[in-house]
Amino acid sequence: MIKNYLRITWRNMMKNKLFIFINVLGLSVGIASCIVAYFNWEFDAKFDTHHAHYNNIYRVSSIREFDGRTTLYGFAPTPMGPVIRANVPDADKVVRFSPVSSNVKREDDLFRIDIGHTDEGFFDIFTFEFINGQPAALKEKSKILLSDEMAIKLFGTTDVVGKQLTQMIGTNTREIEIGAVFKKQPSNSSFMNDAFMHYDNYFDLLPNVKEDDWKSRNTVFVLVNDPSRVNAIVKQIQVYKENNNKVREDFQIREFVLDPFAGMAQRDSANDTWSQTREGNPTAAVIAPGIMAIMVLLIACFNMTNTAIAISSRRLKEIGLRKVMGSMRSQLIIQFIGEMVFICFIALVIGLVLGEVLLASWNALWTEMKLTSHYIDDPGFLIFIISMLVFTALLAGSYPAFYISGFEPVSILKGKLKFGGTNYFTRTLLALQYTISLIGIISAFAFYQNSIYQRDFDIGVDQNGIITAYVSNQGEFETYRNALSQNKDIISIAGSKHSIWSSWYNDPVKHESKQLEVDIIEVGDDYLKTMGMELTEGRDFRKDSETDRKESIIISQKFAEELGWTQSVGKEVIWMDTVKFYVIGVVKNVYTNGLWREMQPLMIRYTTPDQYTHVIVNAPALKITDVNKFMESEWKKIFPNQLYNGWYLNSGMAEAVQVNTNIVKMFVFLGLVALVLSATGLFTLVSLNIIKRMKEIGVRKVLGASIGNITRIINTEFAIILLVSSILGSVASYYMVDLLMDSIWDYYQSTTSVTFAFSVFLMFLISGIAIGYKVFTAASMNPVNTLRNE
């Protein structure tokens, strides 16, 4: 019997090769999209789960209340690690963690390495695979533990234990020995560092930070083998918040908490937690691909349902004869469902191959996230694939199977049964197909428009003409500045301690009874001019003015708005309860967080050259690349033992541009696939409708109906379907796009009416092209042939 079922299935597929091919291809694309979405979800769901003690690790985090708002910070004062280790016996292991980039030299080549500074128990808490050497090498301050990727980059091999590197510490150097090589963590790990060193090296790189300094911050992890002791540990560490609050009036901690390592990366991403470890993917980046994949799969299934109905209309005599010969309805249902399972299985096999192609394309979009396929060794994936096969077959094949198998054989064999055309079910499926298609099209255009909007967004500075480089002290700044002054293309050069999108700190300030938390930067002469910041009120700092250094500030418009000022110059602001500042100027709003987070009020202080750590260069946007090359060449002459660290200010917006571009590509893919499948479904239904109404068309032509009149009659119901889809798709897109953009950025452009209008027009145009020839041919047909055949 099974052999007979397979033979019938294959014959029917061969009779309808074109329709089957189109639908198998559509299902394959839908299945491949779901495979990518599954691995994308798995990447986030399994973040850090490879660590053996995953469920017993906690991060010491700080909770701060300010102005009625509670915020969790993923760090603690620097002394917390040693204090907990010495005084809290319930904590089985305690390690500190602070990542800092450093330059190392191998022979004459310089490299920048991201070094995680930590304590010797780090590899007892977190799981790393060592290729050469032992984790015990972390105990020695003079040794460095490299990732396999960095070892190969430096030496071309992982067999490097015992070899030497020269580390640059400011203007000084020291020799360090490679103590071990570990396999670099997967990209869904909180620790993507190139190397690790003993924590004491951190104080050498940052001499201003002391081990007993409660003002500074780092990350502290605690291993607690007995989870029932967590609450006791939390109570014991509360006493140390007073150590912080005595020296940080600007950062009063309400309490310390033990934040579970399990799910930490996802929570940090969702809550914009300040942390020193890698965050998980944004929620939108996890959910959106899944929704898109389901949409593509649903369209393919709906298309397959309509095609199955169309194909079944040609098999009425077969069904009638089989029923007369004794076939039960259940057998016919099994036959039709079995055929659909077979077709879906073929689509699944092709989908697995396409999935690899889509995975490669996905990894090319997101450089920091590498998805890897693993089919056989993952029971979860096998369950997912089997479930998707069953779901797809039942969704696409159930209606035709149960509907057609219920026909009476007498009606079929007497020719009384007229099956074909459209009904409410097929019309609904087509409307849903086009609704999903329109969502994809509108979303693609909306994100494209948003990319242009954000690219041209006024962030308050000349982002396209600025290059920033870092120096260690005043001497380095002046030497480098003098060398750069030779270039006539450079408009201006400034120095600063902090800078926009580079470094700043956040503190509360007061004015009368009002309190406000603001971003603070300290800058030198000509900073506003060089950065292209526009004064809207007052003046700039006066060069070498001691008064300006001690008591003058420049604020942003947001600062003034938050305090309700219409005239700001001369207003008094109190910082750290005792320091008085007076406003001398107001600049246009500056978006220190880019477009990702809400703009914060900005306070600018004047600093002296001995505090400079930044070199800011302004040049014409068209010549900025040449200026950067010049800066790099001069840097190599002046600082041969340091890698050039200059960067374009507009690179701070590059991530927003990349996200927009990638989402546009994803929605273009969704829109094109959905539109092609929907157009195919429309073509199928139009063809069925014409076949059903051939006699009516012939009679109308005999009675004098024009081609245009007949075309209108055939297309009216489909035009109504497209109109309904336009409304549903536009409404759904409006809310979905706004929700998605709002989850990514605080500043974006909502979908415009032009986007809706153009997308709907495009949908109608492609649909018209898809069915135009078929409708015109039917309307132009000689009625004699039609009526004679009837």
C-alpha cells in the first residue's frame, strides 16, 4: 500500500512540475529562514552556558537611587574583591576583572591586545580550554596567557609558551613571558579578551588607580557553591556601601547585590546596564528574525495550500473512482497528507542546504556574532526540525485533504460537482500572504529612510570632519600638535581631558532646590571651535583664564531646559555640594550617547594642558582620509613604540548605519520572497477562477462585452483582496516598525506616508504584472472555442 501511495504521489508531482517546483522552493526558503532564526535564538539562549559553574557564579553589582530612579550598575568599588575574599567565608572564590587594551611588540611589529586583568582563581570559576601551558601561569605577574587566535596572529602558531613579548606601558616597556595558550571563547561569551594577566598589572597600566581606592570601579565575580548562602553573603557585604558613600557623594549606593551570572548578558543588554563584559543581543535582534522567518514560512504554506487545492481540482475523477472502489475517507486523507509530507520533506532537505547559505550571509552582516550550524549533535535542533516538518505538512495539507476527501462520488462521476475558482478560505489565505508581503516591503523602505535620517542627524558636532587620537600627557600632546600643524588641510587642533563619544563622567549638580544628573567633559582651548559645537548663548572659555578654570562652565540646551531656564548665562550651579560654577555659555544639544540612548544634559569645564589626553583635529570632510593618513605617518615618527590610535568621530555613528543597513537587507529579503510567493499564489487563483468562468466569459463576449469589461470582472475580487491587504499590512507595519525601531534607538524616523504609498503601489504593480498576461489572454479568447468545448 505504501508503495502504491508513493507511486501516486510521484505521478501527481510530475503532472504539476512547475507548481510543485515553485512551492518546494518557497517552502525551502521558509525552512532555511527558520533554521537561521533558530540558531540566532540559540546563540542568545546559550550565552555563557558553556561555563561549568554557570549557575553558581554571581556578579557583585551596585544599586543606586537618584532623583526617584533606581539603576543597577554591573560593577563595584575596586577594593570589594579583596574585602569579600578576606571577610566573607561563604564566598568560595572571589575574582576581580578589568579589561584594558595594551600595545605589545614582537620584534619590530606592534599589536594591540585586549587584556583581561583578573585574579588567579579566574580559571577555577570560568571554563576555558587550554591548548598549551597551564592556567596556573596567571599567578605570575610577568606572564601573559594568550588566546589561540592572538598567538597565531603574533607567531603563526599556538606553540608559543615560554616566548617573550614586549609590553608598552606609556613611554616605558617591560618584557613579559607567554605562560599559556587558551582556546578563544565562543562569540556568545561574556569574555572575548585576547589575553589575560594577573590583576596587579592593571595598576601598572593605570597608575592613578589604587587597590584601596573606593572611588574607582571594577567587576567582581563570586563563586557560591551553596546557593542557600547567597542571601547571607548579600547581608554581609552591605556594610561596605558606607566606604563608597563617604568618598563618592556623587555616586551614593543604596545596596550591593549578587547578580546571577546566568542570564546576566541578556539582562545587561535589555536594561542598558553599565558593565565591563560582553552583552547579549538586544531583544529585538533575537525576536525579529524569528518573526520574519515565521512570516516567510506561513506565506509558503498558504501558497502550498492554494496550490494543493488547485491540483486536487484535476483529480476529482480519481477521488470518485477510489471511493466507488471502496476507499475510505481516512485513506484519502492519509494519501493527501502523505503527499504533502513527502513534498515538505524534499523542501526540508533543500532548506538545510539553503540554511548554510543564509547562515554565511547572516554572519557576514554581523561581524561580532558568528552562528554555527550543528544538526546531528543537538537534540533540540532535531526536535525543532521534525516539529517544523510536521507543522508545515499539516498547515499546508490539512484543508485540501479534509475538504476534498468529503466529496460525494456520485456528484463527481455525474459531473455535477464544479470545483475550482476561489472561496472565502483561499481569499483569506491570499490576503494574509499579501499582508505579510507588504509588511516586509514597508519595513525595508522605512529602515532605509531611517538610515538616511540618522546619517544626516545633527548630533551637535561636526562628526564628518573630526579625528580623535589619544596621548598620555602634555608633552606628547604638544609634540604631536606641532607636527600636525604643518598640514595646511587641518583647520584647527584642540586638546582635552575628555571628549564627545570618547570619555566623560556623570555626576549630579544642583540649582536651588532642583537636582540634575549630567554628563561632564573637561576641555581645553578651541575645543568648541574644533568640534564644531555652536554657541547659542554666551561665550567660549578664555585662553589661560584661571577664573574660567575654577568657576566657569558651558552647558547644553538640554541642561537649561531640564532646569527651566530661558536665560542661562550667570546662573549658579553647585557640584559635589560645595563647588560653585557659573554658566558663561550654552551650546546646541550634543548627543553624547549617539542615537541609542536618551540624550543627557551636558556640562563642559575648562581644563589646563597638563590634563590633556586627547588630540582633536578638524579638517574638511572631503580631505579627512588624507589627513588621517598624515596623522598616522607623523605618529609613527614621533611614537614608534605605540600603535596609532586615531579614529573618525563619525565612526560612532557607524554602528547605527550598520544596523539600519543590515535590517534593510533582512526586510528586503522578506519582502521579495513574500511578494514572489504571493504573486505566484495570485496567479494560481486567477488561473483557477478563469477556468471556472470560461463559459461565462465566452457568453459575455458573444453579447458584446469588451476586453476591458471582462478584465474588470475577473480582477474585481482580487483587487478587493489587495486593497484589504494594503490596509492590514499598512496598519501592522506602522506598529511593528515603530516598536522595533523604538527597541533599538531613542532617536529615529517613524514610517512616513510616502513609504506606505510607494509600497502599496509596488505591490499592486508586481501583482498586475504577475496576472496581466493570463487575464488578457482569457479576455481575448475566441468565444467560439470556449462554447464549443463546453
